[in-house]
Amino acid sequence: MSRWLLVYDGYDPDSEGVREALCTLGNGYFATRGAQPEATADGVHYPGTYVAGCYDRLTSDVAGRTVVNEDLVNAPNWLPLTLRIGDGPWLGPADLASPSALLSYRQELDLRRGVLTRLLRFTDAAGRVTRMAQRRIVSMEDPHLAALETTIVPENWSGDLEIRSALDGRVSNSGVARYRLLNGAHLVPGGEGENGAEAVWLSCRTATSGVEIALAARTRVDAAAKRTTREERGWISQDLLVEAEEGVPVTVEKVAALFTSRDRAIEEPAKAARTRVDRAAGFDGLLERHTLAWGRLWRRCRLSVDGEDVQRVLNLHMFHLLQTVSEHTVDLDVGVPARGLHGEAYRGHIFWDELFVLPFLTLRFPEIARSLLLYRSRRLPEARWAAREAGRRGAMYPWQSGGDGREETQWLHLNPRSGRWLPDHSHLQRHVGLAVALNVWRFYEATGDAEFLAEYGAEMLLEIARFFAGLATYSRGLDRYEIRGVMGPDEYHDGYPGREEPGLDNNAYTNVLAVWVLCRALDVLAVLPGDRRDELVERLGLAREEIARMEDVSRTMAIPFHDGVLSQFEGYADLDELDWDGYRRRYGDIRRLDRILEAEGDSPNRYKASKQADVLMLFHLLSREELDDVLTRLGHVPAPDLMERTIAYYLPRTCHGSTLSSLVHAWLMARVDGEEAWHLFLESLDSDIGDSQHGTTAEGVHLGAMAGTVNLVQRCHAGVTTQGTVLHLAPRLPAGIGRLRLGLRYRGNWGVDLSLSQDRLRVALHPGVASPIEVACGAETVTIEPGAAWETPLANGRLPEQPAGGR
Ligand code: BGC
């Protein structure tokens, strides 16, 4: 396999869901799973199409309770295309599942051009052998268009060949088995009809959010065809009957357009879809423009390593990231759904995962990163309302966000192992707001976009800081501020054994990051131009006492320690040790330890056992200096080996129930043990392509982990961080990577090229770059002029004088 091809040989129903997710094609406006065009949702296949930001809310009765859930809506399916020979049966997935009927099968995803190809040969009961080749795109050039080209060759027969090309609006959200008790009927049929001789259209409306979604499809065949249109409510097809001749290919071309009432510059979605297919070029024309658009994207994503297998997965990860958020997203009001536009897990909601996505985008597509931050900015009023309802000032961002930014976290979740519906307290992950604030600041550092900061960023940062300053309560006993009753990133701990109310006290991750954010809020007040600052302070009604409190909390927040390491939360030290070996022996895979323990009538709350990196996230997000600054500010004397000790403590107590976990650990291990880090890096590359969480990839890719691996190469292997106005480089290049080349955009400057090998680091600026950049590398800070390059020796992929820990 090449660096740009994902290939599946043979058909395997058990892995069909994973293939569908990994072969999803999209353009940041909408995406369609790589399902077979002749399939409907049947337990093996799930042809889902998702439009960015198109949500709908429905009520369901489960476990004796009425629950309300907002879903990213599975939009009408534009794909359906099947055929029959003579008056035989329509070709369906079952025919292809039979080994005697399916003679060969191959799927190829071309990552460079964004083309999914399917090649198959099959025979029917009468021994007629047919060859078929299908190519599919979801246009990266025109975000409303998709196309499917099918070439059919009758190998040993001649006669009637009928092709059915349909639009299916009778789909629901049913892609995730454990959500099936929930109401998924989001689409209300609107209308359908013909559009000239070659095309049909269909429209529907989401049940409660009232978004009109319209599809139109034009189907052409390169032979004389008799055409019949059939329609039922929510479904329309065209059947094309042709005289097929042995050995002569018949090519069918379906071009589809999708619009919604959220789109701009249209009169009405169905009309827009009909006009767009009328005007669309043929498959080859669309493919050409689409390929050019992908070429432009890849030029901005230059990242290459020597190892072909590693490169392919990195390409796959960038590919899916750019299919979820692209330049077509910039004009939309959408965030980063944790599972991409690739499936229905987590209902298309937006968590803190953009933390892993933005560093990649910011240094390549700052305009996309900015638009994702604006998604948060537009939901500031809702976050303010949530804070107010909780009796606080400032902004309390929701753990799960969707359409309007209210809290979308479910109140109950199903443990499929025990069959029990359980209370879900994960909305107590208040740290999501801290991630938003951190993203704002990092974006500002990397782009120098002072206008964004003044217009939007500062307000979010200050409102989030304000919320945390208020959330912290003063403890007379400790003579420090505390944050009580929250959850950290580790979702396996949501309370104390024996304590009725959920939540934990002084989660180290939350408290430390809150202090860091409070400091940045104070910085913001210092960096904003005086008039802008005064305006903002006036608008927010930010009183002098509140600023004084931010300062006070940032100097006296409680941070728990035990055994010389940061405690995940207050009382963590008193929990029992889990019998890790025993559980591994008994269950093998213990990543979902929460489900295992609950099914046994036990709870992870009793044990020193984490789902994912929690405390350790601090070392991931903050540089050593930044963390030391926070701890010193709080009156602690950080031990020089604090990070190494903390990693050594938590790593064996973590079961990686989230794909984000091995990624963060890989990153951290790179600072202490290159060998182990490399192993963990390869493991995190495998998250989706190897479906390492057993079945979860089929429900949508793990976008945070995907982007995180690319980010790891950038921030850890190449050692690129942005702080202040300086590009910092502290490489840790694993030998397994070979040479690494990266192209970046830094503070508005296109064309910053890095190349690294085990013994050399080179930074070059294209001649067209507007201004010099400052680069800090070890003890040296240099200014590189446009058109110039700078080199420094490395020893085993590191700066010779680089300490073991480093940034
Ligand atoms: C993880 C969260 C993550 C979410 C969405 C959960 O399993 O625990 O940290 O944000 O998945 O990716």
C-alpha cells in the first residue's frame, strides 16, 4: 500500500462498519459514510450522511424516564444505486455477502484525491458474471455536490440491465446500537418530484429544529435508456433500462446536490439543489476540480516522515480532519464533533476534543481555527445563562455542546454489559471551559491575531476566568481556595465512595488549569489596547473587586499532592489499588473498566484506576516552565522530577478507556523514555484504523485522537510550540520516524519549513514570507529573514544540551 491509499481486499461483513467510517467522504459541509450504494441500514451496513451543525432534539422514554436528546441528524441518503439483470432481483448486500456469488471485491480510498473506488465481480443464479467499478467523491470544490460513477461490464451475457438510482428520506438515526431505545425519527418528509428529464429531488424537515434539507440527483447513462420515475412519501427513484451487450461497459453517473435552509445565498433549499445539479459538470469535470481542491489542501498540510505505514496513517488522520472541518466550514456556525461527521456516537456532540484539533489547524488553516473558536463565542450568552442558573457569574461552557450551546450531556447512560441505565454525571466536567480559554490564548500566540483577541477572545477568556474565580470557594481550614464537586477528564471517577452527591474536590487538572487561565485573563487585561480594555470591562461590568479576586484565587488555589506526585483529586490517596493483573486475566481487555465494575456491582470510584490521562494532561498542555510558574505562584516548590514521577505513578493506573489517553501518554513518555513512547505512538496511530476500542470506530472516527497524533509529530517530535511572539523548537525525533519535514504558517507567515533528521534541524523561510520570525532553540534565539535558512546540529534527534525533561 502506498502512503496515500487505504485498501481493503475482500468483503467482510464484520468489518463493514469500520470500513464505512474510515471510507467516509466529506468536505466540512457534509459527509457520507463509505457504505455500499445498494445497502440500507440493516445491522451490517449504515449509510449515514451528516451535515455539519444540523441538529435536532427529540424526546424518548427510557428506563421509566423521559429524556431529551439532541442528535446530529442523519440526513436523507443520496447514494442509493443498484441494478438488476433481466427481471431478476435487485442487487442487494445479501447477494454480495455470499462467497459463491461474489467473485472479487476491493475498496480503495485515495487519500490524496479524496476518491473512494470499489471494484467487484459477481455472478447470479443463472451464472451471469458482471464486473462493476464505482468511483465516488464528495466535492471539496463545491461543498454542495457529490458524485458516484458506476461502470458495469456484462462479462458473459447480453440483455436487459436496469439501474435504479434513488434518494432516500426515510432514514433515521439508528447507527449506534445502545441508543436504539431513543427516538431517532428526526426527518419529516416534505416533497419529492422530477426535475427535468434526468433528475429528481426530495426534501424533508427536521422534526423540532425545523431545518429544511433538500437533495437533488441527476442520473445519466452512456447508452440509450428507458426511464421510469417512482415515488413514495420520503423516497424517489429513477429506473433506467438499457440493452447491455456482452463485454461492452455501461457507465452510469449520479451527481447529487445537498442544501439546507441554514445555507446562505439561496432562495429555498430544494430549488437550490435542483439548480445546482442542473448546472453541475459531469463526473470527470467534478473530479478534476475536486482533485485540485484537495491538492491545495495538501500543500498546506506538508508533513512527511520516512516510514510508509506511519505516513499513511498520518495522512488518513489529516484527511478525516479536513473532511470534518475545512475551508467550507469557515462560513458555517459549527464546532468540532468528537466523532467527526462519520457516525452517530456521542450524537455528533462537541466536547473538549478541539483541544487536540486546533494546534494542527492554527499553524496551517488559522481561518478554520478562528471559525471554530467563533462557534464558542456565539454560545457565550448560553454559557453565561448556565453560569447564572448555577448561581455564578461569568460563563459555564457545557461538557457536551450542539446546536445552541446548552448542556447536551445525557442524564442517563446504558451499560450494555449489565443492561442497566445509570445516572450520568459527566456534565460536571467544568474543565471544558478551561479548554476553550486555553484554545483562545494559544490561537492568539500562534497567529498574533490581536483583532480576534480584542473582538472575541478576550471576552470569552474573561468570562470563563470569572466563572472559575467564583466557583472557587475559600476554605478557612486550608487558608486556600478550593473547587468542589466537579469531575476531571477521567470519567471513571464521578464521586466519592459513600458520598451521596456526585463530584470530586480539588481535581488537580481543573485547579491548576484554572489558575493558568486566571493568569491569562489578567494578561489579557494588560495586552488589550487601553480603550478596548475599558470598553470590555465596562460592557462586562467587571468590577475591580472581581479582578482582585481573580488575582487572589490565582495565588492561593489548593492543589493536592501525595507520595510526591500531584493527586488526581483530594482523597485519591485513600482509594484502594485495583487488582490490575487479576482483572486483565479475567477479562482480557479492561479498557471499559467502568462497565466491568458496574456489572459486578462495584464502582471505579473505589479504586486508583483512571480511564484516561487526567493529572497528566497538565504536562501535555502546559510547558514545564508554565506548570512550574503556576505551582511556584501557589507557593509550592516543584520538584525537578515531578513530571517523571507523576507519569510513573499514573501510567500503570490508567486503562486507556479513551483513545485520547494513549496519545497523551505517548507524548509524555517521549520526554522520559523514547522506546516506550514510540510504542505508545504506534498504538495511538492504530486507534481507528485498527479499531482498537473494539467496535467504536464503526460509530464514528475519534477525531481528537486522529488530530492528536499529527499534533504529536508537530509538537513533540519536531518540538514546535508557540509562546509569546517566538516559535520554540525542542525536537525529540524518534529514530523510527526517520526524516521529518513540516510546513507551517506562523503569525501570518506562510512558508516556514522545518526539516529534521537525527543529527540536524533546519528552519527555512520562503522568500515571499512577509516578515522575519524569531526562533528559540535551546539556549539560542535567532531571527530568520525571508528567504534565509538556519541550521543546528542534533544528537539522536535532540538538541545536544536538551535536558531529559525539557519543555
Ligand atoms: C472521553 C472524553 C472525550 C469524549 C469525546 C470520552 O470517552 O472520556 O475525554 O472528550 O470521549 O471524544
